[in-house]
Amino acid sequence: MTSTPSSTLLAATTTSSGRDRRGSWLPTGAMITTRIMELRRRRGLMAAMIVVNIGIPALFLAVRLVAHAVAPRSYGPAGGYDIFSSLVAGVMFVFGFIVAATVGCTAGSVDLTEGMFRHLVITGRSRLALYFARIPAGLAIVVPMVAAGFVIVCAVCVFAAPTKLTYQGLNVPAGLSRSGLETWAAQHPEEVVCGFNYRGPIGVPCGIGPNGKIVTPPGVKITSVSHATLVADAIKIAQQDYPDYASHFLSPPVSLMIKTGLWIELEAAIGFIVGLGLASLMGQRTVPVILMIVLEIILTPLFSVHVIPHLINVQRGLVGLATAHLEPGGLPRVFGGGGPGGGGNPLIPESTTVAVVVIVAWLVGWTALGAWRMATRDA
């Protein structure tokens, strides 16, 4: 009979415990893969994601493509800068957040609703690892889905863009410099003087109509004005309108598409992570989904453009307002705010630094709350 030295037993025990990583808070690749498979098997949820992120923009663009092919004089081109900005700020930004939040709420509550949480705890895996595994798993589904819909929008808006730029009702060459626009205005003085918007006095007997549009009063002929006066006023108007003209394009620029894609992905990631933490905290899916929809559709648009006395700092703490302040230039403001191509009330002022801090605080805060609830919940 032989005995094993105590030092050998200690080494064996240390090696064995070192290989057992079930107590680590870091999720393994197998745990993340399992979570991805669990979410992908929920066919209704995956179908909703495909319909919202890909189906709706693709169907809208397909209808415009067919309509323009059948009756090009009645229906404009399917793509272009205006279509791109409208789809991104009006559809993909809001609905992408809602669908991503729904996926997050599902991932944060599926173990409890299906009675699998106790079985996961029995395996000895760290509860923090079980929670953190859901973040890369959900983002691995949400991010590619949002990207696929955005790529379709970009492709159609670039390759089916109009060949002429319509600016304030006139066909204007695209991409002109300030001097180029002034030269073009000098060559088309009558169209510019009585077509472009202008704020200020001019020497031509054209009155100021709705929205600042210069119109010729009844009974007054613009030909009674000297050509030199017409040209001078046209150049003056072109100088004032150039910043607005420079924000219009035939097709969205590459830099704008890249920035917009990253911005939309950020909004979707925020929706998923906040929804994940909220659902884990509440232990269910339905109520968190409703709360996320109310936050995005009602509360954020309301509090982003209307200042409430003594609560403006609370309003600045909304993650939707912070994300809106990071919106790339050249897009109409979301939530009815002012900006290129969009009217309405301007967003509540907030610096970029504050916006970034608010977003990080929401991501870290809701992740911490969700992980804490997972670690303290009774199995």
C-alpha cells in the first residue's frame, strides 16, 4: 500500500480547481452560442425583427421603384438623399430601438418564464456569467439585422437617386460651391429671385409670401426691373441660401451613410441592453416591452422638445435625447426637433460630453441592475 504525498494532493487539487471555471463571472463561448440558439429558435420574434428592420424599408422602396418604372412623370425616383434621411430618422431609428428592446426583454426573462432558471443555477455556473452571456448573444442577432436593413436602404438610395436636384421647387445643379451657386443664380436671376427663400429687403418688386417665399405681386411684371438689379438680388439670395443648399444632395454621401449606420446601431444596442436589464429586474417580458415602447414613442419625444421648468436636468438624462444629440449632421432631427430638412421645435440643448455620459450611465446602470437581480433572485 502506497500513500500519496500531501504536496502532490495539493497540486492535483489546485489544478482541478483551476480547470473548473464555472465560478467565473466571464461567460464562455459555449454559453454565448447557447444563448444565440435560444433566441434564434423564437421564430415569432425573429420574424418580427425581419419585418421591421428589413421588410418595411424594402417594401417601401420596392413600391417606389415599381411606381417610378411604370409612371416616371408622376412618381419620382425611388432613392436619393431625401428618401434616405426620411427612412433613417423617421422609421429605422425609432422602430429599430423598439425591436431591439423587445429582443432584450425576451433575453432577460426567457429563463424565468420557461422555468429554466433553476436548472441553470444547479449547474454551478456563475449567475453573473449567465447574465453577461446574453449581451453578446443578443447583439450578435440585433446588430446584423439592423445592418442588413440599412444596407438595403443605402443601396437603393444611391443607385436609384434622382439625376437632378430639386431645391425649393427649382432644378438646380448639385454639388455647387458657394461661388458656383452665385454664378448659376446670376444666370437664372428671375427663377432665383421669385423662387428661393430670402430674409431681407431686395430691390425687385416681389413680395414675401408664406414661409419666406418671394412672390411677384399681382399686376407687377418683373421685367420692369433692370437686369443688373435682378442679378444683384439673385446673388444676394444665393449667398444667404447656400448653407441650406449645401445640405441637400442627390444621393447620401458615403461619410453620412457610415456615420448614420453607426448611429442607428448605437440606438439599437442601447434598446437591447436597457431592455435586457429592465426585464431581468422585473422578471417578466410584457410590462418591460410596454414601458420601452412608451419611453421611445411618448416620453422621449415629449420631453426632448418641451422644456419643463426645474426639470430640465432630468430631461437631459433621457437616453433618447442624448442619442438624438449624437445624430449625424445632414439628417432631419428626430422627435420633431429642428434641423436640416425638418421644422418644429429644437431639441433641448445638451453638450456632446453630457450626451455621452448619459448614454454610458444608462448602459452601465441597467446592466448592473439586471446582473444584481440575477445574482440575488431565488432559484
